[in-house]
Amino acid sequence: MNNFKIHPNQDIEIAAVTPCPVLICAGQRSEIIADDLATLSMCYGIEAIRAGKRLLQYRGVALNRLPTILQTGVDTQPPHGVFWSSDRIAKALEYGGRDKVLLVFDPRRLRPAWVILDTDCSPEERREFERMYPTVVWETEQSKKLSRLPAREYHGGTGYDHYAYWIPDDPFDALILIIAIAPMECPLVSEVLRMISECSEPEWKTGTAEEQAAVLTRATDTRRLTMND
């Protein structure tokens, strides 16, 4: 049985089905329906959770970042830049303001924005890591911490990088769901549909009624959380 505060068939609109589903939760406040958003995400992305043996990653951003997300699969510029996300949805929903977008990522496609090299690392591997992580955070005789974040993010070898990630490959391969949330006073549906219509590449498809129903079922059927592979 589906135990949602919201009514999936009434309160969720499917704005697009590909390249990834875009769900609209209009007339809602994200902090009130946080548990519902977590359930929607886990139901839809349970295969990624099981395959990766890790929780999904969530990132909350302002609604006005949606055009960039629709074009590149992530809101950072450049797309392979560092961003902050969390496997705790409540943490992600602290960001983005009142009218926001929740990005749900496959954790297998994200990489921490830092790496620690030890003496077992080969010269070839070391050169490649130094290319991808150009900032030296600290260095000892046994190991060295490198980061994609700029040096100004660190003070005395310490920085707020626990939630820092990047996507080395195509961000669309990492993006599982886009969920737009805003209270009643925001014309959320028309805004999201306008942004989708203005995105020329990639093409976002609304899908047939059957395709939309399949997305909604996948995201709301909580029996998927207990099914065996």
C-alpha cells in the first residue's frame, strides 16, 4: 500500500519522460513532503541503489537553474565541475529556496571531489590523478590529498568537501529524476513546461499517457522497495 501525504494521481504531474523523468509537485512545500519525495526517488531508483549498494544522491537548487539542468544534466558550469550533494534528502532540501528543483543522482556515477594518493600509486596513475584533481590540499611522506576544489576552499588542509562531488562522464547518465517543488503561489507547472519547451537540445519528450503512467507507477509503487531482484 502506498502511504503518501500527497495524492500521486492528483498532486504529481509528469512534465517529461525522457531523457529522464521530470516530476512537478505544485502547491507543495518541500520540507513538509520530504518523506514523500524520498519515497518517490527510492521507488524509481531502487535498481541503482541495489546495484551500487549505496543510497541515492540528492541536490536541491533554485528553480531558475532548471534551464541549465535541462541542457546539460546538471546545474554546474562546466558540467564536470564540482557540486554539493547528499544521500540525506532533508539536507538537500535545505538549499534552493522556496521554489526549487530536486536532482536525484545515481551514486555509481558520482565521484568525490577529492582523492588521497599513497605510495602504492604508480607514476602513471599519479599523473592522471594530478590532472583530474589539480589542488594539493596536504602532503606527507606517505600520502597526498588532491582536490578538484580551488585552494581557497581549504584552510590549513581542512575544507568543507565531505559533500563535494563531480560527474566524470555524461551527467545525463547520472541523473535519475528531476522533481520541481513549489507552494501554491508559484505558477510552477507553467514555468517548468515553458523551460522545457525552450530547451532545444536535448529534446525533452512529454511521452504518451501510457508512458507517463508507467513513470508514475514506478515512482509510487512502494512494493518495489521490498521486491527481490
